[in-house]
Amino acid sequence: MLYSSFLNSLKIGDYTMPVLFVHGVSEEMTNKLEEYADTLINTVAHSVKELNLKPSDVSCFFPKDLMSKGLGEEIIIFVDGLFIKPERTKEVRDRLATAVVQTTYEYFMDANLIECFIRPFDPKQGFKSFHKTK
């Protein structure tokens, strides 16, 4: 009964969102992470119109790095889960990567290296999502 109720509250489909993983941020930088995450999400959602995204479509995470050496010097961002679509050409993905790097630089100007990897995803490889409806 409980499981059935849970399933009824979910929308099951092919809904996806790009997920941003930001690596290399030091503990000293945590005071600006919330503002940076909001700005980065808005950058991804609005900087490249061909992506057709809203801020609510984008998630941002900051995995904890196990080594403290070099944190803040190199910041690496992965954009995962961006479905492969005809309008998401190499040029569009390059513009997205550039916007992510520029936004990141505005917050972490002391970094020696900022890189962004766009990792498109083909849903034919296997994908399904579950999210609660309101």
C-alpha cells in the first residue's frame, strides 16, 4: 500500500537535467558557494538558448575532495547528463563550457586553472527518472 502510494506520487518518464559537479573548491571558499552555485545554475540555464533549459532543470554539487593539496588552485567542472540532441552541437557545447569557465573565474580569480568538461549523454544507453509531482 505504501509503495503504491509512493509510485502514484511520482512522475516517471524521460525527464532529465544537466548535473554540474565542481571539484577543487577549498574549505576557505565555502562562504561563496551558495551564491556561486545559483549563478552557475543560471548561467547554464540562460547563457545558451539552444539548450532550452530553466534553472530548475539544473543541479549543482560540490563533491568533497579527499586531498587538500592544490584545492583552490585547479577547479574542474563536469557537466553531466546533457542529453544528446541535434541542436546541441559542438559549437553550442563549447559556448556552454566557455560560459561555465567565465562564471567560475569571476568567483575564483586566484585559481591557476579552470576547466569545464561537457559530457553529453545518450539516453539510449539507459535512463529513467523519478520525481514527485506537486
